[in-house]
Amino acid sequence: MTSLAIGVDLGGTNLRAAVVDTSSGTVLASVRADTPIHQGPPAIIDLIVELVQKVMTESGVTSVSLSAAGIGMPGLVDVERGMVILLPNIPGDWSQIPLGQILNQRLGLSVRLINDARAITLAEWTNGAGQGTDSMACYAIGTGIGGGVVVGGRLHLGSGVAAGELGHQIVELNGLRCNCGGRGCLEMYASGPAIAARGVQAVIQRQSMSIAVLAENDLNRVTASTVFQAAREGDPCARAILEEVGTYIGIAVSNTIHTLNPQRVVFGGGVMAAGELLMAPIRRTVREHVFLVPVQRVELVMAQLGDNAGLIGAAAWAQSKAGPVKAA
């Protein structure tokens, strides 16, 4: 079987498609476009087809050379039927659309859907920071917090294909309302928007002049990256924000370690660009809260594949599941 497959990463801002050599995890060619989220599902489906055809043309491959195409979706999917269950951040009624079948017919390829964070997990396990492990957990921390788990040498999806929603562990009882409908989820305290909101609050309450200066006194320009930069420059308020964020993540990781006892926990996503400003409190919190598992045997490491992880994982998933989807 050929080792070439298509990987697609659908995000709320960008839509990317790539030709991937799944044997090595190498992205041979990729294309990108803005996601037309307000134009509805048909426009997004049309763009997926357009980008896949474009990247095939640019790389010189044909459908005969490809084993399959995988679509990483920012929500819950039925991987067997190729249907979207929940896509909270992209408008439109996706639940009635047989997306896998539609793309299969229009592309002439076996098309498989997978949650985008599970795709990242699969990529890091096969070709990145999780290589060589039999069990691992992956936190993808960015605009939201996704995740995935590998158990017994395979990506574990659970009975409802939702295993690995690590960002929706409850870290504050009766805490902030989350987009998922729950309260107190990790995502509400440690995602990029959550960090930015804390930065805005610090400026409004005049706790951080550094954040205000970096944002040129424009609250709309305060982002997680602004807080990171202020912390790197020694701003005590920004450092305190990241200390608290790292503590919340560390609590979630402690729960994961007690539940799975993984060999390795991998951290990726834009928020982890903060590096040691977050990793230090994460490690400390884990040491303070994990006692029933030999914590020194669990490695806490940064992801290796960067922005390409979702593409690589989607392609690898599709290749492993190549074949027709079940009827919707």
C-alpha cells in the first residue's frame, strides 16, 4: 500500500490540506485558505475539495497514488459513518450532512473524519514526541483545549469516540460556564482566550502596566502572546497569571496520570509557546499532587510536530482506516 495520503485540518480561522508521507510523517506539500465559516457547510465543503485538488496538482500526485484522505474536525465526529456529531465553533447544521460520503464521491478517495486533537495525538505518537511509548496522553492547548490518549499501543477513542477530551476535565467545582455546557472545565482557565481575558482584567484593574504598554493601551490587542511577552520581561502580574494557568493544567495532568498512568504526557498548541513559564508550574503541581503513581516515571514533554501535527495525524488516520464509510 502506498504511504501517501491527504491530510486536511479544518479550523475556525484557517483550512489546510497537505500531501503526507505517512511512513515518515513528512509533509510533502501543503496549501492554506481562510475558512468561510459564515457561508455555511456547503462553502466549506467546496473549499476542502478545492484545496485537496490544488495540493494534489502542486505535488504532482493523483488519486491512484494516494491511499486515502483524512479530515481533522474541531468537534465530535462519528468516525465509522463519517458524520459530524458536534461542531461548536463553526456555524451550520453539520449533524445531518454525510460529510465522509460527500467528500468520498467528490474526491474519488476513501475519506475518513477524526477529531483534530485526536489527529494531533496520533501524529505525535507515531512520528513525534510520543514515539516509542505504549501509552501517552496529549494536551493540545490553543484557542480551545483538546486532547487524546494512547492506551495499549493504539489511539483510544472510547465507546462514543470521545475519549481524550482532556480540556473538559473539571478543575473548578461550579466554575465558569464552558462552551460545552458544563462548568469549571480546564478550557475556561487555561486556553488562549482565557489567558487573554486575564490579561485584559489585569489592565482594567491597573495591575500590569507592561501588558497595557505592549498592547498600546488597546484592550482589543491583549492576547495570550501579550501576556507571555510581559511575563518574559519580568512583569509580576503576567507571571502570576501563567503560574495560575500552569497550576490548573498541572491539576488536570495529575488526574490524567492517576487515571491512565501514561509513559509520557505531550503538550502542544499555541499556548505552549510560553514554554517554561507554563511547564515549570505544571511539573511542580504534578509533583505536589501525584502520589499513587511513580510520577518520576512519567515524562512531561513538549510536542515536536508543530502546526503540521493535525495534517499528519489526519492522513495517518485515513490510511489506517482506508475503505468505504458505512452508510449514513
